[in-house]
Amino acid sequence: MTPKLAIAAAGVLLPGSLLAQTPVVSGVSLPRVVVTATRVEATPFDVPASIDRIGSDTIGDGRLQVNISESLGGVPGLLARDRQNYAQDVQISVRGFGARSTFGIRGVRLYVDGIPATLPDGQGQISHVDLGSAERIEVLRGPFSALYGNSSGGVVQVFTEEGVGPPVASFSLAGGSDGALRVATKLAGANGGLGYVVDLSRFRTDGYREHSAAQRDIGNVKLTTRTDESGKLTLIANSMGLPQAQDPLGLSRAQFDADPRGVDPSALAFNTRKTVNQTQLGALYERNLNAANALRLLVYGGHRGTEQFQAIPTGPQNNPLHPGGMIALARDYSGTDLRWTLKASPGERPLTVVAGLAYDALKEHRQGYQNFIGTTLGVQGALRRDEDNDVSNVDQYLQLSWQLAPQWKLDAGVRHSSVRFRSTDHYVVGANGDDSGRTEFAATLPVLALMYSLSGKLHLYAAAGRGFETPTLNELAYRPDGTPGLNFALRAARSENVEAGMKARMDGVGELTAALFQTRTRHEIVTQTNTGGRSTFQNAGATRRAGLELAWSAQLRENLRAQAAATWLNARYRDAFATCASTPCAAPNQTIPAGNRIPGTARSSLFAGLAWAPSVGWRAGVEIRALSRVPVNDANSDAAAGYAVGGASLGYVMRQGPWELRGFGRVDNVFGRKFAGSVIVNEGNARYFEPAPGRTWLAGLSAALSF
């Protein structure tokens, strides 16, 4: 069967990057690729779970390297949207988890070099990652994600390269449409047993839309050294600054149709914007105690400061109980993870056991101010909220991977997670009483998977597990009636997950994977009101997410790689519930019927790519991305239309002595399609739509010198 016939027969097929998932070249095996997302080193083909690995070439080749969404299009089951709004983070959802997030990333666990980028409340940020030094990205989906604890609808991990070999200094410059410009420099290598990677970058843009300019500076350092023959120490330092990112907010249907580059007048009137600074440090110590036992200790700490001006009208803020329209957050976070690993072979059957204890803590000082002084809008006014919020989790986990028989492999695990919230109110003025309080959530999350090897080239597996998702501090931050204080009425959502899959390798065809999945959730956390950049939340009843993921990748010729991925997702509310059509909301006044689709989710998505990528000389690539319509609210009264867009790139790599020179040009949305790149779920003013840019261009140059 030819590759073309195989694609036609399978429809669209499966996992991973063009570089990471190409095990066969004309019948010749390529180097072994290992993933660690399940905490047990294995090839993706041998893991009874949906897992993908995106390599450094895919991350960096012909891309701006600013948003993680650039590299994740080929991962089935994952939807990553660049919002063209750097005052908000990239939208990432996995099998429908995280689709409701209007700010940051939630429902999906994020890690960078083992350090959680998701805080203990489940809220995550990924803006501090410098993709210029990323060695790989791993994406884990399905039941095994629950072994990472709270809010693990999926797990995305980014790993920075390690410094090895002679020093290499590099400089890169990339620029394109709408004033986009990224300048970066990197020094990597090893000397006297010390490996080092130092990476600095600056990105700026005028923005596709009016009032969407931004600048972001990132510095990243990774040091590795062997303390002795059995020990390894890794030190990580990271700093990110967002001096100011303008927030264009969303557009209504009429505004989007009339002028997708435009902005709502309220964004200009209040000069909506965000400022962020973040610094963190981490240390990872790994030690082999003997041939069978190893220990791993991670400690980390950091600070993130945020100031955000919202488009809250001045009228409601005159209410003495209103928390204001400007937010100031100071967050200190820290944690540790101690892990023991045993590798044995009872009865000559390989067995790996992992046990660990994790502790994470967040201390937040939250203040709210009016966003006006007199008739001057968009400035810091009178204090209206002042509180300290503490969140911590203590988790214990145990898992094993055991080759039961030559054809059978068992993977199992359990994690107990306990998350505590405490709020201390310092703004007790007049009618604004003491809103201090505390709450706690706990869950035990078992996972079980079994894989059967029909042959060395065909694996079948099934997995099941439980998960849970607590409200984040941002979701607890406001009560539906508009008064300050945490909304302690929210409960944690709990889910049951099942998955069945197939992984196959076929000479001359490539690697194929397929996964059927279903998740049933109780007490789903949903948006109750969302107006002017502020959201409140409530628990709905039950939901169900069911779907199919297909993927395919192949090395068609020595330098020619192809990839395709497709997802079908049916995400719906199983129970009717009442919500608010406006805010403040004394009582829910709109009924959402059972059977409505969960907003922010697409029924189908498709990615296909073809790349010619020799190590030197000319390179070229084309890709297609398609997405079906996306409902924007619980009522399903409107939706972002489906779309299909194409991109193409051309580049050249030259090596001359110690120098390596690269250049590339890229065009996205080649045919200039008009579409909404992302949506703001349940936006109370019906400003749901965040337009994607039309046809854009990007060009870049880089030079690397080996010493």
C-alpha cells in the first residue's frame, strides 16, 4: 500500500511531531525517542496512553518561537489558540478541558523543566517559556493525566535543552506582519563538567488589532553538573517581564463582521492593559543509590506580580461593596517534589515502581482599586479590596509499570491530593464586612491501564481513571451578586475517564495511532457571569466529553516527512442548569438545557503537514489547519464559524567551518481567510470573538558559531 492510499484509507492519522514520530525510513529504524511524562522512561509507542513528543526542530524551524501554540497544531485532542492578545495567555484545551478559561490556562497541568507552571489552585501560565532553548515538548492526555493531581485534564511539559559539547554562541532575528519582531541570543555548551544554557530574548509587536501592542522580555539559565558518578544537579533560573500589554478585549458579532481589526470603545476609554513580572528559581537533584534505586528531589520558588486595568464601568463601582476595576496581584509560590524510583525484574519481568510526595504553596496578596479618579478613566483610584489568599496542596502518589508477560504490560497508579484555600480580608470598611474564610478539597485518584502487544509493530491498550478539578483563586475571586470576597460555595468537579487505543507501525506507511475516549464529570465548574473582563462561576450538573483521536506520521523519503492529525469531540451538558444573563446577578435568570454543547469546544479539528528538511540546503514545508464551528456561550446562541487555513515556509541551512547560518520565510493564512482565532466564553456583553489575523508573513535569520 502506498503512503497516499494509506492516508485515504485511514482518513487522517496520528501522533506527534514530524521529527519525533518517524520511526521508519524505507524500512530502516531511526534513533529511539523517549518520553518521561508518565514518570517512567519509555518510547511513546510502548506507553498505554495518548502521548506526543514535539522535537526542537519542529519548535524552532521556520517559526517565531513566541507562543507555544505555534508548535502544538499536530497534537490530536489538543486545541491551542493564539489570541492575538498578550494581556491574556494562550488558550489551551485538551479533550475539552480548559475550554472555558477566559484568562490563563486551567484544566491542563503545565510544567517547565519539572517546575509546575500551574499553581496549586489549578491556574497556569506559560508566557515565561523561551521556546528558543526548548529541547522538546511532551503532551499527555487521558486517564494517566490524573496522576499529576488537581486540574489534570491533560499535561503539557516543556524541557529546556542541556548544555553539552564545545561552546556554541547563536543570535537570531525574526520579524513580520504587524510590527512583530523577536531578537534572541543563546550560549550553550559544557566546560569542566558544567553544562550551561543561557538564553535571552525580546519580543515586541504592534498587534494585529487596534490597542493590542505588547513587549515581552525573557531570560533563561540552565546549569547541569555531575556531583559524582551517581549524582546530578540541575539549576534553573528564569525571568519574564511584560512591561505593558494592551488588552483589546473581544468583539461582538456586529463589530467582528464590520472590522475584525477594531476594538470596543470601552477598551480605549479605560486603556485596558496588563503588566506582569515573574522571576523563579529551581534546583533538581537526581541520585542513583544503587543499580535498582534512585531518588529525585525538586525544590523551586518564584514571584509573579500583575497589574490589570479592566473595562468595568464607573457606575457600579460607586457601590461600596464593589471590588473595583483595577486588580493588583503579588504572588509568591514555592514547592518541592521528592520521588523514589525502583527498577527490578521479578521473574525476569521488568518492573518499575515510582513513589513520591509533592507539596506546593501559593501566597497571594490581592488588591482591587477603582479604575478612575473623577472623570479620568484607566488610572488607579481608591482602594476597594485588600486580602491575603493562601493555597497549598499536599499530594502522595504511587505508580508502577510491570511487564506481566511477553505480550502484556500493566501500568497502574494512585494519587491522593488535598488542596486548601484560606482568605484573610483586610478591607473591612462600613458595609463591607469581613469576608475571610477557608475551604478544602481532597480526592483519591486511581488509574489503571493494560497494553497487549499483538506484535512488535501493533499494540492495543485500555485505560481508566478518576480526576478532579478545584476552583481556581480567580474563579473563587468574585461572588455572583457582585460583592467582594471569595465564592466558597463552589465545589470541585470530579470526573471518570476511560480510553481505548491502538498504536501501529507499518513499513513504508509510518506510525499510526487511534484513541477512543470518554469523560463523565459531576459538578462541572461553569461561567455564571462574565462582563468587562470579570467572571463569576458556579457548579452545573453533569457533562460528558467523548471523542476519537487519529494521527499518522511517516518518513516518506530520507528528507521528506509527513504528518496528519484529526480529532472528533462531542462535549455536552448532560443536565440542565440555570445561569445569569447579566451581572450583578441576584438569582439565575436563564436556563441552559441538557444536550447543549460545552462552549469553547470544536466538534472536529484537522492538521496536515508535509516538510522537506535536509540537514543542509533548501528546506520547505506546507501545512493545513481546520476547525469546525465553536459555540461561544452555554446557550449555544452564537458560534465562531469553522475555518480552514494554510501555511507555507521556505528556508536554507548552510554550514561553513565553525559557522551555521539559517534563513527562512513563512506565510500563514495564505488565502487571507477571515475567522475568529479564539472566543471568550460567556462574555456578558456578547463580545465573544477574538479575530485571527489575515494573511501574515514572517522572515528570520540566525547564525551560530561553534568554538
